[in-house]
Amino acid sequence: MKTVQISLNSIDKVKSFVNEITKFNNDFDLVSGRYVIDAKSIMGIFSLDLSKPIKLNIHAEDNIDEIMEVLKSYIC
């Protein structure tokens, strides 16, 4: 598992983020305080405070480099 800080500070950024990660079969969790949300859930993401960076837990081992390349525009 790898953890990175990401920023999803606009509606368009949230939509494009979800579209990008749904291409992978891996699990992704967003952690904000005591809340853990499935990162592939647009409704779940909008229940979080998006004004500050959020931790993204990436549950992957074999294709982590490919995932990080896709996520580079969201990483803080």
C-alpha cells in the first residue's frame, strides 16, 4: 500500500480523478480525519472537506508506477 496527499479542490478535478482511477482494478481509499471513503465514489468524495489536501491510500503492488503517473496532477 502507498499513501499520497492529493488535492481535489474543484468539481471538475473530482470528476476527472474518479474517471482516471476507475480504469484500475485496485482499491483506493480517501482518508480525511476519521472518515475513510471509497475513492471511486463521487458522492463519497463530495461528503469530505475538499478545501484541504486529503490522504489517498493506494492498495496496489504491481502497477504502482502506472498509477502514480496518472495521479501526478492531483498530488500535492
